[in-house]
Amino acid sequence: MARCTKCSYLLMLLPKRSKYKCAKCSSLFPQIEIDNKEFREWNQRQRLHDIENIKPEKKPRKRLSDEERKRRTKESAKRWRENNREKCRELSERSYYKNRDKILARKKIYRQEIKDKDRVRRKAYRHKQINRTRQLARIHWWRQKQKALALRELKNIEEEAYNANIFISPLTSVHYHLLWHFFIKFLNRIML
Ligand SMILES: [Zn+2]
């Protein structure tokens, strides 16, 4: 709102005369002069207002945590690699030949570590169910025995067969069923 430059009272516009008149001291001012002044003041206020409104956006950059910074670095490196595949391949190739021994040594250590870890893990697993482990070991041992016995029996039968003197003795041992298909095969062979 325009004010009188002499007494600061509110001015009234007299449109027909294109003048402002002070309601208190009756001074007259050309409309254009007051309007220009008003405009300049408004403009000034507007600029200040804008600056204040922009200020919050210009707040200082937030300090990033180490984690966040690492994540951003990783991301930007990834973007770079995606945009420079050829260059990236070339660099990695060059670095490989330059550090070949180191890389191979590191891989060897890594494999050894994996192996050790696996060994420890498997040992722990066996110990966790020690009864089952022992049972499996006994079964394995007996299977080996059974197999040896079966092979010996088969050999005996074969020898008898070559003697053209087939004598099938009933097999009473527990491994009879295991032997059966060997036996059938064998019979087929000598009968054909
Ligand atoms: Zn006045």
C-alpha cells in the first residue's frame, strides 16, 4: 500500500487526475512516480522473499557416514564399469598379468582355507551324530567283508565250472542274495 513520503500516511488514488493524494496532509504525488516507487519496493521485497525461500535448499551438504560413502563409491564404480566395459576388461587383463603370481598365491590360500573349513565342518557334523557315524562305519566294514566273501565264492564256483563239474551248493551265508545275480549271469554264460 502506497504511503505519503512526507507523513507516511496512506495515500489515496485519484484516478481521473492520475495522482495520489495523502488523506492526512493532502500532498499530491503523480501516480506514475508512486507506482514506480511501489513497484521497486515490491520488487525488492520479492527478491528478499525469494532469497529466503531458496536458502533452505542451499543448506550445507550433509556429512555422510562411512558406510554410506562406501556404498556410493561402490555404486559409482559400478556405473563406471558398466559404461566402460572394454576399458575395464583391458585394465583387468593388464593387472592380471602384472600380479599373476600374487593372484594365484591368493587363490591357492583361499582354496586351502575352504578345504580346512570344510574339513572342520564335516568333522563337527560327524561328531554331532556320533552313533549314526559309527553305525555307518560298521555297515561299510561289513559290506566290504561281504563283497570279499562273495567274490571268493564266485571264484570257487567258476573254477568248478571250468572243471566241467558243476556242483551248486546251497549258499547259506548272509551274502547269498548278493551273489544271486552274479550266479545267474554266470549260469547264462556257461549255458550259451
Ligand atoms: Zn501526508
